[in-house]
Amino acid sequence: MSTTNNMHIDLFREQILAAAKNKTPLSITGGGTKSWYGNANSFAKLDTRSYSGILEYQPEELVITACAGTPLKEIEAALAEKNQVLAFEPPHFGDNTTFGGAIAAGLAGPGRISAGNLRDFVLGARILDGKGQDLSFGGKVMKNVAGYDISRLLPGSMGTLSLLLEASVKVLPKPAASATLRCQVSQEKALRVLNEWAGQPLPLSASCWIGESGQDGELTIRLAGALAAVKAAIPLMNAAIDAVELDSTIAQVFWNDLREQRLAVFTNLDSADTLYRLALPAACGPLAIENAVGDIVLEWHGQQRWIKAPGDDVTFALFKALAHSHGGHATRFKQGNDVDPTNQRFTLLSEQAHSTALEAVQARLRAAFDPAGVFATSRLP
């Protein structure tokens, strides 16, 4: 560890200890590209960008270790040189997103349905807790653990558990071949064929259906893997949906824009509306969405659904009830400019019958790692 890195860690520790003494929470920030995500707060910032750099990259071991403030595009560029990728496709939402920010947000792109979630790739982490202690968890290989797997609790914690200093994540080889197919089909048929294909040995890596509820929409699917497998799958799938294959450049732009939410269905958000995210089980079929504004988007074979609708509490309550009735949950993912910024953005654990026991676990974790509430910004409830 260099003297410079030690100096940055010492400065972070000083900020944490001062915040603990003064009982003033710190809001951890990186590139600020996801500052709109989660519950709003106005606490003092702890900026991680000074602690930057790739610490170790072992292409032959499929693992990379980097500081939290490292630009995500720097990591992806290093992987690209070795024909490797972050298979969970983390969204950037801007040019300055950091490695630590991507992990803290816990968000994954189109490839999540086939590759797994971000936390599935986190092998180890180094943190500063709310007492200023420098702690390391996990390692650089996949292994079973006893007790809390702290390194995998950090993804999605949004800086409310500790300050992430470094992380080791698993990477994968870039698929040898890919193809993107597109067709017009009803939401019901799209969900049916996607779930049928998901149970077969097909190289189906991503899917997206865009359309209005109750009408035909545009289904786009991505195949990725060995060249022979991709070529063999195309006629099998076309037999069910009669699709056309997109030009590779057009296809890449589409999947990138879907990941970064640059498609018109995401960007045309009225000031009084909210973009809601519904997380649902694989068996969930089409849902009746009466107050949706414009098209809805189904990703991950229907397990992630994006709906634009009014941003009021009544509408959010309806979405929470709808998702809960199917074994899922709803989030106010992004709000229009005129929607109350103090709104609770998440479905609370106490509102989900299957998650109430997790409240006690969450409370114990926060008490252990952050007894003074240094990271208690409520950005994540």
C-alpha cells in the first residue's frame, strides 16, 4: 500500500471520527451520477474519488481489485484489453461514475438475468466502519462462508453501512459471439416464450419488451455465447416469434441505451410523474396497469418492470400492493422535478410479510458497524 493511499485512508478516518463525535452523518459520494437515487439527504459529503486506482488485475484468475474511487470506465477499459467484461453490466448514468458507487448502488444491467446480480460477483471488500476501523472481508476467490458475508452485504447498501475502500470482483470473458433479434408480440406471449427459453439450454443473455399494457409491443432479445450455439438458437427462436436480426452496431447502441436508460421511454418523464421499478418473481405474468403513462418496459424476462405514472403517494401505494400480491416489491426509482423530493422511495421491510424478520438483522448490522450513526443518512431505509 502506497503512502499516498494510506494518507487518503487516514483522512477518511478523521472525517468519520469527527462525524461520530459531533453526531453528524456523512453522505458518501463518488462521481455523483446516481445522487438522485434513493431517499434525499443534505448531510455533509465524504468524497471517495481521491482514493482511486486498480490495485491488482489477474486476467487468468478472472478477478480485479480496485479502490472505490476508481472511474468505472477505467476498469472496463482495462478489462476490454484482455477481452473480459463485468458480466452484470452496471449502469453508469454519467461519465464520472465510480467503482465504489456502482457497488454501493447495487444496480445491474440487461445481462443480470443470465449472468447474475452484482453481489454475486463481489469476492471481497475492505471498509472503514463507523468507528474508523479498517476491516477486510472475503478474498479474491469464490468460497463458502459462515455468518454474515459482509462483502456481499455492501452491494445495494448505498453507503449506509460503512465506507467502501476497495473491492475484488469476479470478471468473465467477453462472449465469443452475439446476436440480437426483434419482433412485435404481445406482452403475454413475450413472457411465455422467454420463460420457456430460460428453462432450455439456449444462449439467451438479455431481453426487453416495450409497449402499452394490453397491446402488442416490441420484444428484443440478445443471444451471447459460443458462435455455434448462437447460430443454432436463432432458427429455433424464430420458429416461435418470427423475428428479424438487428445489425450489430444498432443492437449494441440499443442495449447500451437500455442499460443507461437513454431510451425515449425513460427520458420523457413528465415533471409530475415518477419512474417506478417493480421487482417480480419469474412466474409473474402480465399485470393490469391502469394508470401507466405511455409505454412500459419489461426486462429480465419480466422480473424487472419499469412504469411511468403519477408520483403521488396513492399511486405508489397501489404499485406496492400490486407488486406485493405477486411476491415482489416496488420502488420510486426516479422522480419528476415537481414530485416531492422528501418522498420515501422504497418499499419498507415492514411492509413485506416475507421480509419483516430482516428488520432485526438490519438493525443489528447497523449497530455493529455504525453504532454512532455516521452513515445513517436514511438514503436507504
